[in-house]
Amino acid sequence: MIRAYGLTKKYGDRTVVRDLDFTVRPGTVTGFLGPNGAGKSTTMRMLLGLDAPTRGRSTIGGRAYAAHRAPLTEVGALLEARSVHPGRTAFHHLMALAHTHGIPRERVEHVLGLTGLTAVARTRVKGFSLGMGQRLGIAAALLGDPATLVLDEPVNGLDPEGVLWIRTLLRSLAREGRTVLVSSHLMSEMALTADHLIIVGRGRLLADTTVTDFIASAGDARVKVVTPRADALRELLTTTRTSPRVTATSTPDSPDHLMVRGTDAAHIGRTAAAHGIPLHELTPQTASLEQAFMDLTEESVEYRIATTPDTAPAPTGATA
């Protein structure tokens, strides 16, 4: 379990992380999200004892990271996958780490196989692609068979097969009862991988909730309805006294399509059936994790795009 108690980090007059309190529980994959400059990397560095907090403290497995006698066997971390001596092979890099904790060679060979690096184990790291380097960083994080994993952008540079692999791996580790904290900018991947979310913006905690509850709180639940009697169904849904907040909108180019808000698919289906209205489609829709995240962090974005591609000025010397 990871706990943060009032974590705060200042650099001069600038507060990068401000009074963060959260708990990352075992048995779940927790996504650590936030815009660029939100303080995610600084927070992870404080959790791992690489940066000292200005105020507050954190524990992993009940104690500060530095207090663990054999940290590789307690906490597996991936912060910068390419921080490896380029002249070493993947095997010798992992063996060097293993020797510091008395980890046997068999475990090194196991994590090489687990991360798909057995075939390149004797290749110097300087020849690795971004994805191969990322796999080596994950292998190092898993080397001590730790109860806790702290991973910063683990899918960075991975191909689709690798993304599926890391998603499956993280979920299986959580099912074993491990604590898994993962940061990522890929909202679609977090929607498939994470059970819980901790979201920060400008160093402050914005949300600490499940993925399901966070998406539901976005407030854009609606039902797509396709029927040749759209006008009749709209009248029935929006004028009944039991559903005064129901809205049903369509567009001129798709008059048989309705987007209904304020009620659920079951009520719409019952209403249509009671009045003999055929339905060609009845599909509940919710906001995506990406949209819910964008809505929540709208005021916490450090950099904004000032123009759209259609309105951006052409480069000097360019012709239309």
C-alpha cells in the first residue's frame, strides 16, 4: 500500500506539489493522471525517495522507501527507462541490479522471458529501440518480485502487441494482491487498465475515485435512439409528468436519430413498446474517460493551444 500525507514540494517560490493526500491500495491498478506540469513525476520521485518533500511524507508498505532494507524486493519502479549504461547488455544490466540484493540468476532469466527480451539479452542496450528499452525498464522493476509497482508511462514506445501485454501484466499483478500505481497520458489505455484513478492538476488533488464513478460523474450520459417515428417518441418522452427533465434532440440531416438525456434506455424502450413505436437502435452512451478528464482538468492545463489548424497563421514565405 502507498500512502501520501500532505506531500508538498516547492522549488523557490514555485509550489509544484501542494498538500497531496491519497492512498493506493493493493489488489487494484491505480491510474495516476494529470496534465503536463501537474506534479505527477515530482510526486512519484518523492514516493521513491529521489526528491525530499518540502512538507509531508509518504510510505510504501508502511515505511518510507529509504527505510526498506532491500527496496528492489519491496518496490519495483520505472521512472526513466533509458537510464541504463549503453555499453551493457540487457542481461548484464539486470545481473548488476540483482547482485545488489542477492537475487539469483534464474530470476534475471525469468524477467527477461516475461518481458520478451530473451532473444536480445546479450545485445548492448545502445542498440535497443524505444520499445525494447521500455521492456528492459519493466524487467528491472519486476526483478525483485516486489509487492508494489510504481510505473511512469510504462506503455511509452510499445507497439500494439506490447501495449496489450503490459495491460494484461498489470491487471494480473493486481489480481495477485499487489499495489500498482501507473501514470499515463493515454486515456483510452487507462480506461481499459485502471480500476481506480488519482488525478492531479497544478499540484493539487482533483479526484480520487473509481474509473466507473469518475466517468459517470461527467454528466453526459445519453441514449442514442433511431426510429422512423422520432417526432412521436420525442413528444411522449419530453411531455410526461414523470420525466420533466428529459430532452430529445435530432439534427436536420438525421431526423430519425434522437439523442435522449434525462432518462435511461429501459424507460425509452418501455415507452416505445407501449405506443407501438418501432426502434431500430437503442444505445446507451456515456462520456469517455478522455472527455471526463479534459473537463475536470480544463483549468489546470499549463499550456494551451491558442489557434486551431484552420486559423493558425501560415509560416513566413508560405503560399496558400
